[in-house]
Amino acid sequence: MWHYFPGQYMPSYQVNRALTQAHYGGGEFAEILEVASEIDPSDRESFNKAWVKMGDKVYHLAENYARNGQRISARRTYLRAFNYLRTSEFFMNLRDERKIPYYLKCRDAFIKAINLFDEKPLQVEVPFEGSFLPGYLFTPPSVKNPPLMIMFGGLDSLAEELYFGIAQHLNERGIAMLTMDGPGQGAALRLNHIHTRYDFNVAGTAVLDWVIENLKNEVDTSSVGIGAVSMGGYMAARCAAFEPRFKVCMIFGAVWSYYDIWKNRPDNHPLAEIVQHIVGAENMTEARERLKNFTLEGVAEKITCPTYILHGEDDRQNFVENAYKVNDALTCEHVMEIVPKEESGSAHCSVDDFTKSFNMYDWIEKKIKA
């Protein structure tokens, strides 16, 4: 992975992430590089301020376009504003009074953008244990009753972000995508206070049941797959293992044991506070204890549907050994693709080159339409 900040992985990773998503409407290269030029990689607050500054600026531009009736310009600009504001919120301390307001502002930008789409995505709320899981249904144009992939993100990521790449690639292949904030993610965590859970399959089945009951006229409810990214590699596998109705499973970044990933990381790791937040822990000792159940040992072999694993060899967040362990445990039809570390796309979830995911989408298309 190219490092904008030499030797500084995490801020460089976020720059790569935005640059790649720019191909899908989630940014403008010049704006992203301008933000990066204002970041001191040793100063977390400078990261927050730089993204906030650009996010606010672009959001204001979008509002002006909308007021003037410039529909297409407003749509494209709201999408960029969403992604900049999402990035700004990601590393804000949980006690930072800006965190929830900027989350709400980024979500507002995304909703304003999709309301200006030629084919407006459907916003959904799936009832879940006294509350609900929010999401969006993106359908391919001019395709009647397409197959569907239910997609979750990872860690505390936002359902909206999955539009920038995954939704577009699936829709291009005639596949609908329902992107969801599951437990511990997006609005489910930030607004509904639903923490993540090791038995994520409970949420996966709840969403599938809701799809079958409510989306009969929009998608082919007999051909539904499950997928997820990053920590979601664990979640998707868990869902597939305990829900035989899923037709295919897509693991975009494998996780064998989330406890193993975190057991030796320092308590001041940049993502440590987020991990505590998603599991509802007061400290990392408590968080690690809760993560012990987040394992595919004794689970992966229960998956019966065709499964695709895509993992970067240079993944520094979930090391590539996770992919090999999941692959070795699978007894179903499956494919594992490892992006070599010498190539772009070998970083965590290929954020430095989404074109390396093409084989995966082509394979998913073949299997889900079979």
C-alpha cells in the first residue's frame, strides 16, 4: 500500500481509502490530497479537523446546488461530503461533542444524495429486539426481481459507505444489494445503542426473514446471499454457518478469531476505543474478554453454501493467516483469492485498489444466478 505519510500506516490507509472510493463518487482526488496535506500524522486532532474542514465546505456547496435546483451537481457533491464527514467522525473520541453531530451530518448528506438518484434506493428499518437495524436497498436498473446480497460492514462502519464500490459492482452485474447497519455498526450503534454480538447470525437471520416477508416485489427472495467486509468477514461466515437459506457467502477480508487479532495489541491502539464501544466495554481488558467468543473455530465447517474469500497479503489489520485458517476449515464449495503483497489491492479489504475485487463479484454473480 502506498503511504502518503511515510511510515504512518493508519492515516495513510485512510487517505488510500478515500482515494479509492473517489472512483465511485465518494471524493475528488484534489480535495483528498488537500486534506492530507493539512494532516500531521502524529496529531490525531489535525486528522479530524482537516476532514471536518473539507466536509463542511463540500456540504455547503451541495446545499447551494440543491437550493438552485442543480440536481445532478447536488447529488454528486452530497456524496463527496458524506465520505469526508464520515472519515472525520471515524477517529473522533467517543467523548468528543462533535462525534454524533458529525455522524448525523454525514448521514444527512448521504440521504439527501440518494433522494436525488434517478432510481431512488429504498431506506429500510428491520425490527430487531425492541429496536431496529437501518439499511438501504440498491437495485440494478431495468432488472425485474434480481437476486440479492445482504451486506454488512465491519467494526463500527456505516452501511452508507458500502455504496462506494460494492453496491455499484453488484448492481452492474444485475444483483441487488441490501446494505445494513448491523449490531455494533452505524446508526444501530450510534443512535439505537445496539452493541455487536458474537452470534451475529441472529441479526443475519432477522434481516433475511424481513426480506422474505417485505421485498417479494423488489427482489428474488429465493436467491439471497450474505456478505461483509473487514470484521464483517467473521459476521458473514457466522451468518452463513447458521442460516442455510443463504445461497452464497462473500467474505471480503477474513477473520478467524477477533480475539486473536486483539489479544496482543496495545490498549492505546488507534482502534481500541472503537472496539470497546462496539462490544459495550469500559476498558480493553473487558473488551478482550468479550471478544473470546468471536471465533470461527467449530463454526466455519458448518457453512454449506458456496463461499468466496478475498484477502490482501499485506493486510496489517487482519493478517492473511486469518484467510488461510478459514479456507482450511471450510468443507463447502469455496474459493480463496489472496492479493500478493507486491501489488496494489493487497491492503486491508483492498482499499488501495478495488479492481482486485472483480473476480469475486463475477464469481458471486455466477453462483447466485445459478
